[in-house]
Amino acid sequence: MSDLDAHLLIVDDDERIRTLLQKFLMRNGFLVTAARDAAHARRILSGLDFDLIVLDVMMPGEDGLAFTRALRETNAVPILLLTAKGDTDNRIEGLEAGADDYLPKPFEPKELLLRINAILRRVPEAEVDATMPKVLALGPIRYDMERGEMWQGEDLVRLTATEMQLMKIFAASCNEPISRAKLVEELGRDRGQAQERAVDVQITRLRRKIESDPKQPRYLQTVRGAGYMLAPE
């Protein structure tokens, strides 16, 4: 899928902002549907699949963070949060809720476009040597390198877009530590301590899906002074 084939869902209670975003993104080649609140978005999502949701945090009723947490129970669709609260703690709260990225208001439309494209862009499939295993064993978890899928028994483990990217990055360099700065770069994010802290949050979320004891990780390890490393069996 190219970025311009993507179908986006805009969720914002401000009609003016909602309309402006819809027109801007449609001019840039996206198919766009808009919802006025979380309840409206739920009705739309019951009948349509989307490639990405642009979601306002400060909405009456169910806010964007609560809606994100609820969606993450059943849906791995990428989520970009928009909010007037732009400090680091608020960004981290959004990522912990399950969002893939976070953009504070006011923002430049071009930055929104760049962030959307960065989320939609998948890390290129790693060329796997014929002698290497195509499925990595992480205890009861199996990671299919070719499909980019994670399984526990017969159950598919839902991964967000960012978690899928991280697994592809780690799987391409098994047993080799990757620095936080390198992970930020590979994910297409801006450099800086805030983004490195955001990577820590994403790693914590990913460990919950891989490790039997996320606080004492066996497979997605922290290498002191070097970053993180995937160590399959």
C-alpha cells in the first residue's frame, strides 16, 4: 500500500478543524472520513477499516486517551493523537495509551502530513539469508520475519504500526544491541531526548506482548550503555 492509497479517519469535536483537516488531507491524496466524537467514530469503525486514525484528545464525553485505550483492546490501527497539551508527560501518556505518535496543537499542516506518512511507511522487508530461520522463537511467542506477524499458539498477537516496525528492526539485527538514537532514526522520528523516551515507552508496551515477566525481560533485553537487543532462542 502506498501512503496515498490510505484511508484516514479524522476524529475531532471542532467542526472547523475537522473540515480543514479533511480538505487538506484529501488535497494531498488521502481518502478521508470524519467523525465528530468517539461515539460517532465507533459507529463508523463498526463498518469500515482504516489505515490510520487522527484523533483529538480533548473531546467531550469519551476523550481521545480513553478511546485509544479502548481501541487497543481489539484494534491495532495506527493512531496519531492531536492535543493542545504538548508537554512531555502528556506525550508519554498518549503513547502509553497505545498511540503511535503525538502532535501538539497548534501545528503546521505540513508537519501533520509528514508524521502521517512516517507512521504509514513500513520499514522495508529485511532480506533474510536462506540459512537464517524465518521464524524467531521467543518462548511461547513466534515471530514470522517474512510476514511481520507475531503468534502465540494459534492466536495472532495484535501489534501496532510502531510495534511492527520495531520488531522488523530488531529481527534484522538479532543479538546485536541497537541504540535508542538509532531506533528513533529508523522509526522516522525527530531526534531528541523526548523521542528517545517515547521509544522506551514503546519498548515497554512491546515487552508486555513478548515477555512472561516484562519487568525481567528475557528476549527483548536492555544492554546497559548500548540500547536494546532482541535475543531469540
